[in-house]
Amino acid sequence: MAEDKTIDNYNEVLSRSGFIKLLNIEILELNETHAKGRMPFDAKYCNPGGSMHGGCLYSLADTVAGTLAYFKGFDVTTVEGSMNFLEPAINTEYIYCTAKLKRRGKHLVTCDVEITNDAGKLLDCGIYTFFRMSD
Amino acid sequence: MAEDKTIDNYNEVLSRSGFIKLLNIEILELNETHAKGRMPFDAKYCNPGGSMHGGCLYSLADTVAGTLAYFKGFDVTTVEGSMNFLEPAINTEYIYCTAKLKRRGKHLVTCDVEITNDAGKLLDCGIYTFFRMSD
Amino acid sequence: MAEDKTIDNYNEVLSRSGFIKLLNIEILELNETHAKGRMPFDAKYCNPGGSMHGGCLYSLADTVAGTLAYFKGFDVTTVEGSMNFLEPAINTEYIYCTAKLKRRGKHLVTCDVEITNDAGKLLDCGIYTFFRMSD
Amino acid sequence: MAEDKTIDNYNEVLSRSGFIKLLNIEILELNETHAKGRMPFDAKYCNPGGSMHGGCLYSLADTVAGTLAYFKGFDVTTVEGSMNFLEPAINTEYIYCTAKLKRRGKHLVTCDVEITNDAGKLLDCGIYTFFRMSD
């Protein structure tokens, strides 16, 4: 597990993103193979029907997995990310995302993600691929 | 092509979504097999590096393709959506998304999407699947 | 865990598929939330470069995840499946695929898959969505 | 459009793949931004239900898009490919796949694919990303 101080540093970098601030995304845990983050549930992040917009959930996952891909390394850019929406995100204070490293190569990093609610129920799952800007 | 009035109706429904308002997404064109929408480029939608956050672009695509899937039909929910990020979204006033219908089935609707900038340059492409809440 | 007899039954159904026979895919483990299968490594399944063709690995995953989706239920058809190719599939006697259930809904079933070699090294990962032909 | 002779060369390289021979895949058209290939419909490529196995269709698409990605360039490996299965592949002599270039970067190449039957009906669509082995 990275020290809290390191997580603060990562959150400070993320806070320079207007969009990540707009979504109030924060990283909670981070090490070489695992990252966890969350964002609050709020009506301003919802669909007309009152559940979180899929694009919000995708944004959370892209940010958490991207932070894992970037961990102590080169800057990264998302190559491709797919998300499967299993259950509506409603009736929760926060939405959590856990990213796990599947492979960290010289050029490419692949992570899978799971999105859960306060009760730990699985809402969404996906896989993201990042490119490391190493040259 | 649906009449402007119809597009206004669709935009009115979308405006009930806090998130779609937050992103200032609007539908410009809509008929049975095609939809086009846009959102403004703004620092508040960007990454630390200054390009639009991938989650923003995904949100735009999910909204435009979802409107096409929903066209004159049952309510829909996104089953799965994948996005390939080809070029950074920078130096543009608006980001445009065009969705094309690939198949409209009884239960499932599939659309592909292309995201472009003011100059019409292709920035991203993806495919979304929706489930029609018909029962 | 399903009894061996049940697995034999599933393998008997799969053997009616010309393509599954061509690939020599067999199911090894199966219960409500988990399935495992394998196919042999062979030059006839390879790329010009000598590693297994990605389409072979995708076929194995589609078959194992599809068997899990089908488990004791209605017939299923694949809606969408994506695969991330992490490492070349070489130097192994068998290729294994493990599928885990993410959600079994009334209409849709989602599974993730991992492909490994004899040594248990992760080679590929992906997510598949199936539609249950219940009406 | 590449000359027929060039296509023969590409088909000769592909024929060194046991799996591509097993599927009888051939490239019909190829230039810098477009490729088209086909494989015959045959019971040995089918599901228990009698339609082509999704893994077969994926293999065809991976091969045709991979040939486009490789065109006059460095060797490529598939990073990720997703396929959406829209209609069953039945009642056709051949299955055709058309791949279109979305972006050819220094390291990454992205193509979309459409699979059709003899009548030109769209059966499947997908997107593939390849990595160019340039260093």
C-alpha cells in the first residue's frame, strides 16, 4: 500500500483536472497492482430516471484505473475502455471503483475495474487499456 | 429526419438529467437510424493535461447513442459500451458525436459512434448496446 | 460444483458443434457461478508466428463463458464479447479458460474470463454478455 | 487498391498459419485504409444450433483487420478486439468481413469491422486495436 502522503500527491494531481473536480473523484487506496477510488452520489450526476449516468461511472473507472496505470511511472493515455452496466447506481452515498492490474508492459497497461455501492454490491465491470508515453 | 420540434422534445427530456445539463449536451439531429449531438469544449471537462477527459467523451456518446436507441420507442438502459480513444480532444469549440444504428431488435439496440472536432477530424470511435425496457 | 455426470452432459452438447470439436474444447468444471475449460495447444491453432491465434482464444472463452451463462437455464446467444490479449500463448500443452459470473439477469448474463497457460500465467482477459432466449 | 499480386503475397503469408488455413480465410481486397476477406460457411464452423460460432466470426475479423493493420508496415499483434453479434450467420455460402482503418499511429492501429453474408446483410460489427512491433 502506498503511504497516505503519496495518495494525497496523486489526489493533488487529479484535482488539477476540471472534470475530476466536477465529479468529486478521490483516490482512497493505491499500490502497484491495486487502486480504489470513489465519488459521491448526487442528483447532478444522474440520468432523467434518477440513477447515475453511465458516463459518470465510466469516468470514475477511467480515472481510478488510469491512476493505477500511471503509478510511479510514465504519463498514460487511455487507448480503449469498455464498461458493462449490470445494475442501476441508486440509493447509495458513494460509488466505489476498484481497479486491478492485469498486465503492466513497456508500452501498454491493462486493468480491470469493478464498481460497487455502499453495500458492496457489484454494479458494473469493465476493462481499460492505457498507453505509456515513454517515448 | 425528425422535425426540429421533436428534437426539442428530446432535448427537454435530456435536460431533466443533472449530468447531461452539467455537460451541456444537446441533440442536433435525430431520425430512426442516425443521431448527432454535441457538447462544448471547456476547461471544466478536461484532464490535468488540458484535453477533454475520456469519461466526458464517453458520456456524450452514451447520451447520443442512447437517444437514438430510445427514438420513438421504449425506454432503454445501456448494457455495454466500449470506446477507442484515437486523438486528444483539444483546440475545438465543440465536440460532436454521430451515432448510427447497426441493429434495432425487440430487446437489444446496437449503435456505433464517432466523435469529431470542429474540423471534422475523427477523435474517437466506439460501439454501444442498449436494452429496451419493453416488459 | 456440478457432478461429473453433468459436465459430461454439457460436453456432449458441445460436441454437437463442429467448431468446438475442431478446437477440441472441453469443459472441466461447472457450477452456477464458475466454469473452467481447456483446449490443447497445437500448430493448427496458431498464427504464422507460432503463437495461438487470438480468434482461437476468443472461441475458447466464448464457449466456456457461454456454457456458464447457459447453466441449467435457457439457451443463450452471445451479444457482445471483448478480449484483451496480454501475452502470447506459446510453450504450453493446454490453454485454460476460467469464466466467472458477474450477473445473471432475466434476459442478460455477464461473465468475465481469464485465459492461462499450464503454469497458470495470465495470458488474456475479457468480458462476455449473453442473451437468454427465454421468450 | 493493392495489386492482385500483393494480395496473393498476403494470402501466402496467412497460409503459413495453421488456424487461418483451418478456417479457409482469404483476403480479397487490400489497400492502406480498407481490407476485405471471406471464409466459407460450413458445418464444421458452427454451433450446436447450426449457425457459425462467434469465435469463427471473431477469427475472420481479427485476421482481416490484422492484415489491414500490418499493410506494408511492421508486424502487429492484437491488443484488444470486441465484437457485437447482431444476427445469426446462417444460410450463406461465404461470410465476408470488411475492415476500415480508423487510425494508424506510430504504435497503435485501430480498425472497425463489419461482417456480412452473401446478401450483404450486416451480421456483426466490432473494433480491433493492434500494436505495431516497431521496436
